[in-house]
Amino acid sequence: MPQVNGTSTATADPLDFVDYDPIDHLNALFSHPSTLSTVPTVSASLQRYQDGLDADISSLVTVQTTSDGDSVRRIQDAKAELAELFAKIEGVRERALETERTITEMTADIKRLDSTKRNLTLSMTALKRLQMLTTAYEQLRGMIQSKQYRECAHLLQAVMQLMAHFKSYRSIDQIAALSRNVAELQRELLEQICEDFEVTFARGEVQQKRGMLAAACQVMDALGDHARSRLITWYCNTQLREYRQVFRGNDEAGSLDNISRRYSWFTRMLKTYDSEHAALFPQHWHVSEMLANAFCENTRDDYRSILQKSMRRADGQPPDVNLLLSCLQETLDFEHTLEKRFASGESRSSMDTVTSSGEDKRHGFSQAISEAFEPYLSIWVESQDKQLATLIPKYRQQHIRHPEEEFHSQLVIPSSTELFHQYRVTLAQCAKLSTGGRLLELAQTFSKYLDMYSQQVLSYYLADKTGGPSIEDAIIILNTADYCYQTTNQLEEKIKARIDEDLRDKVDMQSQADSFMGVASAAVRALVSKAEADCAAAWREMRNVPWGKMETVGDQSSYVSYLLERVNERSKEILRCMHKQQYARSYCDNIVDTLANTYITNIIVVRPVSETGAEQMLLDSYVLKKGFSQLATLNADPGTPPNQAFIKRVNQSMAKLDPILKTLQVRSSPAEGLVQAYLIHIRDRSETNFRKMLELKGITKKDQVHLVELFNAHKSSPTNENLQASNPLIASLQLSNQASTASSLAALKDSAVASSTPSLPTRFDPSHFGTALMAAARDAGDRFGSPNLGVGSGANTTNIASRATSPPAEDGAVNGEAGAQVGPANLNENLKNFGKFFQPNTAGFSNLTARFGRRDGSGAPAEKK
């Protein structure tokens, strides 16, 4: 549209803008009043522009209308073509159906011909088989009458196979009649053969008619399992008729005394079978095995009746055990003979179960007859109990080893191997007879005498001598205890493998195995006591040092070198004899614990200890700890690195010294420093334990009052409220007098024993073992007397009490003033006697005071009592 104000029309027409605004356009056209004169021109231009647009729209509508008509026409053409296609498909389907009907009509005659041919073939086959069956039936009847059994066998199999084809035709009268005739013929044949066997055996013409009877067996085999079973049953009953008459009807012949005659008779019967009758029966019938089984069943029933009568005798006495065992042994030998003869057979079956399934068959001849003895095996178990009871005293009197036998590190006591060999033979014999309650009774008997062997033999050897066993004897006892421990576990597994499943959980020999492990632990402690005894002079030298008056700290004390030298020398000898690492480690653990506890005990003995003395002791303890760390590798090759686990154990054992010595190092002035040192090192809030440490330092009762008050004040502070109530190590120390030091060391040794053998099994129940040791301890006290150690003179029994758990002091628990005097004496006496088991040199108790010394009023140690 041309611009009124003279603007060029080449620019874009504002009417074509998307955001066209008529107000803005009018303002642009009539921007000045002078332009109003062009209104008609603008109106005419707008009209022309509108007419152009109408013409364009009309043209577009005409074009679109023509295009829609073409689309409709194309759709109609497509529908017409689709309908024509469907008509053609329907025509094809109709022609196909017509073709199928034509083909069916053409092949119908062919199908009828095929069916006719098949039916004709079946009819001809059936008629031919019927003819063959009829012919074979007639021939079989003739052969039966003439007893041609060999030909009958083959012909009978053919008749039975042909009859199997006519099972589906039995609705036909002729076929049903023929089937009945064949069945009747089989019954007649069975009866005729059985009659022939009976007549032939009755007349003794077996050898003359051997061929006929053998052929008759082939016929019986063709007749089936029931016919074979009947013949075998008749044969076994015929052969055993004499046996039943002789050994069942006559009380004397059938008694247990004549059991060998039974087995001899049947042995002759088997020989007769092998020589005369074996050729009659097919080998796969196993007639001899059936005969043996029938004999075993009859004999087993006879024995049950005889044993029941013997148990109901008027005098009430059980049957003779020797006779019962003799009969049982002969029976087992006979069963073994049968088992060996028929080992190649598949299984053993009774005559009544020949045709039964394999599940009902009993395999082998084990317990075929001896099963009758099982209810009466308790008598046999009792006899084994009596036999084992005689062995224990004999073993106790034997030497640990034969004098001419050379010692080696794996040697065991001969009686142990003999005992387990006896167990092995007895177990094998019992397992053949019974795997039920009798075997459980035998296992309990085994457990009983294993306990007795550990308590009355091995423990007796440990305490047999005044000074305890020698090193070689202790090693042999240790090896024997270990061998018995392992073999007892193996014995338990073997019994569980053989006993009935419902009784398996009742077999438990763990208590006995633990008892042997307890003996092994006692043997290790006996070896420890040997090494400890060699240290007596070193400890005596330590006690001679004036620790309360020491002024300066030097190098290690002289007793330390001598102590390490003696310990290493004896330990090297002992460890060389041990072939198992677990026991070598147990020895090393025990000796370190023992020496650490002895060191603590000697600190108590030599009190008071000055600060300088405590520092010197601490230095000595570090040297000892380093020396003890080499024990495990004394016999190792040069350059072998030390055992880190053992070094850790040594550090743990010797660490018990540090809190005591570090506390003793601190001076009593200022008092607060000593109290703080106690709380830091001892780490408890016990006033009693604090007083013990003050007494070890030699602080008088008067000076202790202020320190105790200061201690009570500090322990109540919030910083110390988490401390333990009492340190068990300090609480176990008894400082009231020198004689009571024995109780202190006993408590220390108890804790050492409880934690000194981590490499050994920990399931040891010491109830039986401890009882036996305590009883032996009391016996030892009666044998060696009760030496008076002199409580009033300060005699020290610590070394004895340190070697074993303190026994209960019931004898000393009496009322009144007398009880107060007798009680400690009896307790110390028990401790001394009990210590004799592990003390190497207690003869006369000459070294007791030498090992710990005796302090009189002046503090000078007494070397001997």
C-alpha cells in the first residue's frame, strides 16, 4: 500500500506484519493534520487491497476442492480392488477342498487294503504260534512221561514263551482251555521231579541217576523261583533232619559242651555235598550257601533255648564264663570259616526268603550263630572287666622301661601299648558279636580302666620316688601320656563308628583323654622342678645380698649369671629329649612363670628393700628376661631367630615384677610421690595392699600412719575412681610372718599353673587326677614322716608349696585355741607332703631352708636347719 506522506512503497507493507497494530498504522499515515486530505486516497487503496485478498482466497478454495475429489475417488478404487482379491482367495480355498475330497476318495481303497494285509499277517502269526504251542504241548507231555528232562527244559521254556503271547486272547474259550492245560502240566512236572528226588535220595541212588537229577534241576530252573525254592527247601530239610534229631532231641549232645561236634558234623556235611551233590544243582542256585544258612538258623535257635535254660538254673548261678567264651570263640571261628568259603557269593538268604528282595537279605555269615550269645554278653564284658583289673597292679609294678632298653625321645611305657592292644583285640571281638548295648558296656569298661591307668600307674610313676622321676623317666611318662591321649581319642572314634547310631552320643571318652593330658602337664611340671632345683644356690646367693643397705647400682648381680647358666644348662638337656614342640613350649612357659614367681617370693624374703636395691633388682630382672627369651631356641641351629610368641610370653610373665620394683624405687619422702607411684604402678585402691608395699620398703608402723592417710585421700579423688579394688598379685602376698610365705607362693604358683600351658589342650578335668594326687600325697606323708620346719624359727616352706595346688585344710579347721595352733601346722604339712611329687631333692628336707634361707633376729640367713 503506498505511503501518503511520500514514503517509498518498496519497504515492507505494514499490513503483512505479524504484530500489526492498526492504531500505530493510522498514526503513521496521518501524523499531521495536513495529511487528512489524503483520506479518500487511503480508503481507495485499502479497498483495492481487500479485493485482491478476496480473489486470492477464492482461487485457493477452488484448488482445494478439486484436490479432495481426487482423494475420494482413489479410496473407492482401492476398496473395489480389495473386494476382488477376497473373491479370488475364496475361490482358491474352495478348489483346495475339492482337491482334498478327490484325493481322499482315490486313497480310501489303498488304506483298506493295508489294514486287511496287517490283520491277515497277525492272524497268520497267531495261528502259526498256536500251532507251535499245541505241538510243543503234545511233545512236552510225551517227554514228561518218558522223563526226558533235558529236552523238557528247553521245550518248557518255549511253551512258556509262546503262552506269553496269548495272554491277551484268554477270553477265547479254546485259548483259556489250552492255558489251563499248560499250567496243569507244569504242576504235574513239578510234582514228578520232586517225587523223583525224594525216591532217589531215599533209595541212595544219587550217583546212578546224577544225570537225570541234574537235568531235572534245569527243568525246575525253567519253572521259576517258586519251584527252585521248593526243591532247595526240601533238600536242606532232608540233609539237616539227622542234625535236628541228634543235637536237638538229646540234651547231652545238644549242650554247649558239645558245640564242636555240631560244627564238625556240618563240616562233614559240606564235604558230602561237594563230592556227591554239588554236580546236581546249578552253581547259581548257591545250594551250599542255603544249606549253611539253614544250619546256622537251626543252631542259633538251639543256642537261644539252651542259654535261656542255663540262666534259669535252680542254683541261680550264671553259666560258666569260660565255657561261654569257649563256645563263643568256636562259633566265631566257624562263622569266619563260612564267611571265607562263601566270600564270593552275593549275599546270604534264608530258604524262606529266596525270592524276596535284596533288602531282606542278610549279607555274610557274621553273627549268623553268635547273635544268640548277644543277650548274655554282659557276662563276657564282666570277664573282660576282671581281666583288665588284674593288669593295672601288674603294670604298676613294672619298670618304666626295660633296663637293657636304650632311651630315646619317643620312648613310651610298654604297658600303655599293651593295654591298647588288649583294647583293640577286645573291641574287634565285641563288634562282631554286638553293636548295641553290650558294646556300650564295653566302652564304659574301657573308660574305667583308662582312668585307673592314668591315676594308679602314670601318676604313681610321677610320685614313686622321693625326689620325683628322673629326667628320662619324666620324658617317658610325658610321651606315654601323650600317646594315651591320642589313642583314647582314636578309640572313641572307632567305637562310635561301630556302635548303633542311637547309642553313638553316649560314647564319651573325653574325660579320660583330658586325664592323660593332665598327667602330661604334671610331667612337664616335674621337669620344671628339676630345673628349678638347680637354681637353689643362685637364689641363696640373692638372699645373701643386703638389699636394704645397698647404696649404689652397678652391673647385673652375680647371682643372675649363675641362675641363667644353671637354667640354660638343665633346660638344654630337657628340651633335647622332647620330640613334640607343644610340650617343649609348655616347659619353657612353666619354667619362666615359676622363676618369675620365685623372684617375687625372694623379694618378700629379703625385705626390707631400699630404693637402690629395688633399682638393682629391676636391672637384674631385665637381664633375666632377656636370658629367658633364649630358652625356646637353646637347641636350635645358630642364627635361628627367637620365637616372637614366646618372647611375648616371657615379657608377660616378667612384667609382674615391674609394678612392685618400680614402686619400691620411689622414696618415702615426699610422701605424696610414693602414694602417686603406687597408684600409677599397682593401680588399685586397697589399703591392705598399700601397707604390704610399705612393709616391703621397711617403713615402720608409726611412719605408715601418715602415708596411709594420704593414700586414702588420693584414692578417693575423681581421677582414681576407675582403679580396681585390689591388685590380685599384691593381694596374694602374705607378709605377716616368714612361715606364711608358703601360702603366698602357693597362690602365685596356682595362677602360674593355670596360665602356663597354652599350647596344651585345656579340657582337663582335674577332679579324678587331683583326688589321686592328694591321696598319694597323704600316703607320702606317712612314708617319709613329717619333718618339723619350725614355724617359730621362721622356716620357709615356699619352695614346696609352689609346685602344686594347695590341698584343702579341713584337718586344721578346728575350734578353740588348739585348733588355731594345729590348723596352720596341718596345712603346711599337707603342702610339704604334696610337694614331694615334684621336688627333685627332698630327702631329709635338707635343702628347704637352704633354698630360701632362714632369718633370725639379726637378719643373717641360716644355710641349713
